[in-house]
Amino acid sequence: MESTKVVADAAEAVATIEDGMTVAVGGFGLCGIPQASIAALRAQGARRLTVVSNNCGIDGVGLGLLLESGQIARMVSSYVGENKTFERLFLSGELEVELVPQGTLAERLRAGGAGIPAFYTPAGAGTPVADGKETRWFGGVEHLLEHAIVADVALVRAWKGDALGNLVFRRTARNFNPLAAAAGRVTIAEVEQLVPVGALDGDAIHTPAAFVQRIFQAPVAEKPIERRTVAVAA
């Protein structure tokens, strides 16, 4: 079965991303990040981006590359503590930041993919997270109204995918990837293994093809480790 979703490489996949777009990016720390797509986006040069991702990588790796090149204007994320460039740009006022509780960020992406415009959550009630937001009480507990996130483009990395765009993620690399994939109007998937249609067990598919518009096999690359921890020799 032929599919027009398969593109040659990351450069072709990200070619239509424009200045000012909102981009949802999968991954958690450096696990499951779409390295090839991020590098291609840096080379492509789109600027003034709003990026939605759990965090912003580290200096020189992952989304840290887009920070260094000045392409990100606004970050929506839950954890930003491993990136000195992020700290410098935020403190200098060059980077706008919206900090979101991690579970709320996950649910905002999930809601965007499910077509749910908003939801109530107790997370952040009574804190600065609640500033300017509608609140209601349910069962004696204060809740905030949080709005779903729908991104112009989503960048994700999967273990396996087929030409139709069905995706399977491996273990902890699954993390935010299925949520980001569903929340993108256009979802770009880079995969470690691009397999024939029918090769994937239907019960094992995490992201159905309906959510994916472009897919390519990423080049083999060393997987970055955020913090290498080894046992002390006896």
C-alpha cells in the first residue's frame, strides 16, 4: 500500500514550519526526543516559535539547540532546571516562559488531541499558577479551568512506524510522545524503524495513523544521556 506520508528526511518533513508557529515536541528530558527533526528545524531557520514540551533539553542537545539559535520566543513546559541557556534567556527577558504542572501539561495536550477545549483540575489552585484563571469548587475542592493545547505542528520520535503513520513507542521513550502526536494539526514522526504496512501488531500501536501526517526513518544516532550515573566500584 502506497502512502504519501513518507518523506525522504527530516529536512523535507519540517520544511513547511513557519515563523510564529506553535510546535509541540515529544520527549522527557533527553529520552524519546525527536533529535533529527529538531536539528533540521534549526537548519531550516523558522523563528519566533512557541514550543510546548515537558522541558527544553540541555545546553547543546535537543531543544537546547533551538534556544541557542534564538528560534524559540516562548516555552510552555513543566521543568526547565537543566539548561543554563534557558536560565540566561529567561532572566534577561529574551524568552517568555509559561510553567505548567506536569500532569496539567500532559492533560492539556491530551485534551487538545481529543477535541476537548478545556477542563478543571485542582493542580495549582491557590498558587501563582491560578492567576487570571477561572476557578470553581467541586466536592469542596477548588479547581482551575485549564485550556487544551492544539499545536500547529508536533514533532515526535517513535521506535517503529509504518508508511501509513501508525506508531509504536518503546518503554520510557513513550512519555509525552503520544500526547504531542495527537495534539498537532500536522504531526511529523521520525522513527528508528520504518516497517511495511501490516508489520505492526494492531494491539501494540500507541498512536494510530490518523494522527500522523509525515513520517521518515531517522538516521542512526547515539542516544544522549542527560545525567550518566554509574555504580561505585567495590
